[in-house]
Amino acid sequence: MSSQVRGGTRWKRFALVMVPSIAATAAVGVGLAQGALAASFSVSGQSFKVSADKLVGENLIQYGSVAEGSIIGEKDPEKKQKHPVTISGFSKATITNMCQSLVTPVPGLGAITLQLRTGNKGTPAVAENIYLDVAELDADAYFEDLDIGVAVGDGTHTTKPAPGTVADNGLFSQRAKKATLTKVRQKAWATTAGTFTLPDLKLRLLSGDKPCYEDEG
């Protein structure tokens, strides 16, 4: 089962694999289980948090994949851990009041938080050809010209799949001409971009566990 929605669509919660049907979610799950989706590169053994007041992305493409990553404390580099992810790609994205944080335990010092902030003084951060490997995402979302259930390799996507991530071109994907997300709270394994402009960048090392946002519940 698939569906198409033309015009504007507003969804209150934008969660892992933004699919409004059980059948579509199952299609992504089957692809992961069969190993049909391949990781583009090896990620670290740590995920990170990103928050933003607003993200406006052009030419969205979204599909399921697997990020293969290192295991913290594992000495054998051949041993990897697989993380199911949703890859969200945009030809261009503007991000207002962005915060990125990574908390790392340091022996003898306790938790240390690497925190990056940008785009909070009237000029948003701007990324071109950006791909997000997302594990969790909560936001208010509005989509324009949304197509759900498009084959990821059908050749008509304005934003192409991330290089090396798709082994089966018939896999489920969805696209939108424009996506506007507000009150963004995201956990991700990787972000790649052709260019990323970060105005008023502030990068700090903070003592203690001080992520960009606290988990609910």
C-alpha cells in the first residue's frame, strides 16, 4: 500500500521513518532485515543530539538504511555494530538556532560535553547537499508536494540518494518539494554535506552531562 499527497501536509509528530502506514514501515523493516540497504561509511560508536528552532529543507528524499559503526572499547576493527537509520537528504537546508551536542565520559574527569551552537543571531546556518543519518526525530512538520511510496531508484528524485547507501533501487522512499520542521529534537549517527555555512559559531567543552535537550520521560 502506498499513497500520494499533493499540496501541503502538516504532521504533528515527525518520527523515525516518517511514514503514515503500517505497510510502508514494514517495507523499510524488510529491507533492513534482508541486508538490502548498505552503509555509506563507517560511523563512530557514539550518536549525537541536534536541536533547532526551525529547519527548512528543499527537495527532500527519505529512505531507510543501515549505518555500520565502530564499537566503543572493541579492539578488533573488523567487528562492527549496525544501526538502523532514516536517511533524510536535502538539496539545501536552512537551520535556525541550531545546537549539536556529544557527551563523552572521560576517565578521571567524568562526563564532558562537546557543544556547538550556530544560527541564533538572525542569520541561519545553511547547508547544501546535506544528508542526515537519523535514529530518532521529533518535530512539528509541514510538507509541500509530498509523494509517499516512490522507488528510491526511480530516477526522478531531485535530490539523489546518498552515495553508496542503496543496494536495491526498488526500495521504498518518499520525497517532498519542501519540508519545514519546527521544534526539532534529533538523535543522529552522522551528517554529511557538500557545504555547511555556520554563522556565529560557538564551540565549547563543558563539564558534565549538558546535551542540547533532555529526553522526555
